[in-house]
Amino acid sequence: MTTPAHERTSDALSPVREGLLRAAHTDAEALLARVEREATALLDQARAEARTILDEAQRQGEADGADAARDLLVRARREARSRALTARRTSYEELRREAAERVRELRRNDDYPSLRERLEHRARVLLGPAAETTEQADGGVVVQAPGRRVDLSLTALADRALDRMGGEARSLWEP
């Protein structure tokens, strides 16, 4: 019996088929190896980019945090300064009020008429004998002449005394 022609052709093509299969396997293995290398390279590149992005984000976060901390510190210092100034102003106003109250008490003193006369005399020395004198309800006098005025009320005198104290008054509430 003779081998049919298609089997003989098939047997004759068998080495070609095997060669083609081997070449295809070799090409496939080479392609897989190249794809694996490219995938590894892409993954390495992606990891490096991710590290770079994370490092930059961390630096930016630290910078933003430092900026925020600096801003917070500036606001805290301003707030502390504002509170200190408010406390000083309140203390000074209280001192001024207390001084005015104490000096007004002089009005109830038996020596007040003599004090009032001395204040009026001082004002007339400054403005002349024709100056007009007005007694103040809180004590003391205000004397006026054309274009001029002298306030020698007890409250004004207490205010001027505190103003002259200047830095000495601040020492009452500063450490």
C-alpha cells in the first residue's frame, strides 16, 4: 500500500512545520521577554516617578506646613500684642478714672476754697485780670480770655499729671 499524497505532503512539510513552530516559539519567547523587560522598565519608571512625586509632595507639604506654622505664630503674636495693649489701655484708663475720682474728692475737703482761689489766681496770671472764670462741677476752674482758654479743672489737672508721668505710669502695670 502506498501512502496517500496528502500524508506524504504532510510528512514532507513536517520539518518545515516544526521549524515554523520552533521559530514561532522562539519569536514568542523573545517577544514575551521583551514585553517583560519593557513592563519592568515601565514599572521601574512609574515607581521612580511616584517617588519623585511623593518626595515633591512631602517637600511641598513641609513648606506649606512651615508657612502655616509661621502664619499661625504671627497671628498668635499679634493677638498677644493686641491683648497686652488692650490690658495696658484698660489699666491706664482705670488709673486715669481713679485719679480723677480722687482729685474730685478734694472738692469736699475744707481746704478746697483755698485751692480754688490759687487755681483762679494762676489762670489770671496766665490770661490777665479781665479773664472770665467758670467753676467746674467736678472742681477747679476754666478761665477764658479772647482767643485763649486755660482748663484748671481738677479732672484736667489729674490728666495732665498722669501725662507728665509718661513711662512712670506704665511701670505700674508692666513687669
